Amino acid sequence: MRDLVRVLLIDDDEADRLVVRRGLQQAGLKVETTEAATAAAGVAAFREGTFDCVFLDYRLPDMDGMTTLKSLLDTEDNSAAIIVLTGQGNERLALEMMEVGAVDYLTKDEIGPSVLKRSVRYALARQQFRETRQDLLHRLVVANEELETFCYSVSHDLRAPLRGIDGFCQALQEDCSDQLNALGKQYVKRVRSATDRMTALIDNLLQMSKVNRSELSENTVSLTEIARSVTEELRQAEPDREVSVKIEEGIAVNGDLSLLSAALQNLLDNAWKFTSPRTKAKITFGSTSEGDGQCTYFVTDNGIGFDMTFADRLAVPFHRFENARNFEGTGIGLATVDRIIRRHGGRLWAKSAPNEGATFYFTLGERKKA
Ligand SMILES: Nc1ncnc2c1ncn2[C@@H]1O[C@H](COP(=O)(O)OP(=O)(O)O)[C@@H](O)[C@H]1O
Ligand SMILES: [Mg+2]
């Protein structure tokens, strides 16, 4: 704790100020006290000076305690610990002020040297803790943003050389095929399919990092329509597959159209892909409502499923289950879905068993079915 504690005492009652001032001295704390008899004078003194601790009377003639507290908290570059002084029976207000940012409160009839000493020490320590936490949080946010930007620009910048590689391979196939023997042609083909995979990976990474970079727009979004158009596209791409698709009518939510479309696209793509060994594949999109009115949406299928032992790794980027090895994919889809759902204030989870299909559930925070 600092040696000298700079205290600002804002109280219109001279006698109360005296009690606090003398109490602090008797407590053996080295204090330098500035006093103000009105909220306006207190706020002005606070803005001019530097204080470690403020005692703020909750009731002042010119401004109510909460407004005064907010003015103090709004002051730039000031990190003083604010202790509210209340009359008895006003603890509720004092607690509200603590929720807004005061560190402690004392009722006026309990003020004495030992209480003041404890309160000041506690307030300073707690304030220090708050600042450290704030600083750590800030650094975490900055580090995450940097990582996000890094991921985005790396993915973005990898595209150009990749296009070059693919372009020249294509030129090799088209312009130099008479100079390539069968093995050479095979190699070029394999380079091109590897670049295709890498392009898919980069595109998926870009999609994932866009989730947190873009502004979230709020609209009424029909999940039913999205599910319908996604599954129609999937059917057009593979018309020979027999897949029975059931989509619940009228599911509409509040959220971001493009993000929610990407989420459903990923879930339905997976359902479609991982049911491909089934002669009669089944996919359902629907919703259930729990007792608390919270809506849960789900995509269920009768595909290859997965072992729930590692279910907590589902949303980890690049994680794919053993039995998904023979299916195309990058392992970034569910990580993207998870981010999208979390940005909407919801949660994503799954239930499955090997060979018994999979169900993916998600909520969208407090948003209710429209
Ligand atoms: N419907 C599903 N049925 C079975 N396994 C699934 C299903 N959806 C996702 N998975 C498992 O989760 C993994 C991660 O999914 P995802 O991130 O979409 O990756 P990808 O589709 O590129 O493999 C998949 O590789 C697969 O192992
Ligand atoms: Mg996928």
C-alpha cells in the first residue's frame, strides 16, 4: 500500500467531515485530505487533483449520490477507490452504487478509526485488483484482435501464390501435356488437387475469422427458408442420392442473416456428407421449446455419427474424428458454427454415437421464436 493516501472527502456536513478526517488520523494512516462541501466542488476537485480514495456522502444538496458517483467515475485518468457514506437504512442505495463502481460503503454511525482503516486498506487493495484485472482483460482483447487480424491476413495473402501455383499447373496440363509422361501428368494432377484442398482450407479459415470481425446485424431471419435453400442446393449437387429431408415450417429468429446462413449451411453440409454411406439417408431440421421458453434448434441425421468421448473437441478448429477420415473436409466448419452461435449469445452442443447418427443443437441466447 502507498505510504501517503490522498483522500477527497465530499460531504456537506462539517461535523461528519471532521469525524472522518480525525478518524483517519487516529487510525494511524498517513493521509492528505482535501474537503468539499458540495457535489459540484467535489467533482471539480476530483478532476483537478489526483486521489487514491474518495469518501462520498450519498446525499448532497446539489446532486444525488448516484449522479455524483457517475461524474467521478467518468473522469479520465482517475482510478481512485470510492467509498460511499450512507445514513442507516440506505444500504440498498449504497449497494446499487457499488454495482455502478463504488468500492465500499460505510454507514455514518459506524465510522471510527478501525473501521476507516480497514475500509481504506480494503478499498485501495480492491481498486488495485480491479485495475490489474481491467489491464489484463484489455491486453487479452488486444492480443485476440491481433491474432484474429493475423489469421485473416495470412489466409488472405496465401490465396495469391496459391492461385499462381494452380494457374501454372493448369498451363502445364494444357500447354505441355505432350512433353509430360503419364507419371508427370499424374503428379500435376495431384498438385492441383492439393491446391484445391488448400483453397478450401483458406476459404474456411477466412469465413471463420470473418465471424468475429464483422458487425452483427439484427434482422428477422427465417431459418426454415435457409435450411430449405441449402438442402435444395445439396440435392442438386448430388441428385442421385436418396435423402429424406424434413424441415419444420415457420422457424424465424432475430439475428444476422449471413452468419446464421453460414452456420446452418455448415451443419446441413455435415449432415448431408456424413449420411452418404446410407442408402436411405434422413436429415431433419427443427426446434423444441424448453419449459423456460428458450428455443433449441437442431439438425439431426442418421449418418456415421461419432464417439461422444471427444465431443468437447468438436468446435476445435481442424479437429476431425477418426471415422471422418474418408470424407472430404477441413475441420473448420463446426468451429465457425460455434463462433456464430456464441456471437448470437447462444450455445452449440451435440449428441451422437458411432454409426447411430448425430444431432447438433443450438440456442440463440434470449432470442425467442418469432
Ligand atoms: N453430422 C455429423 N455426423 C458425424 N460426424 C460429424 C457430423 N458433423 C460433424 N462431425 C464430426 O465433426 C468433425 C468436424 O466437423 P467440421 O468442422 O464441419 O469439419 P469437416 O466437415 O470439414 O470435417 C467432422 O470431421 C466429423 O468428424
Ligand atoms: Mg463441415
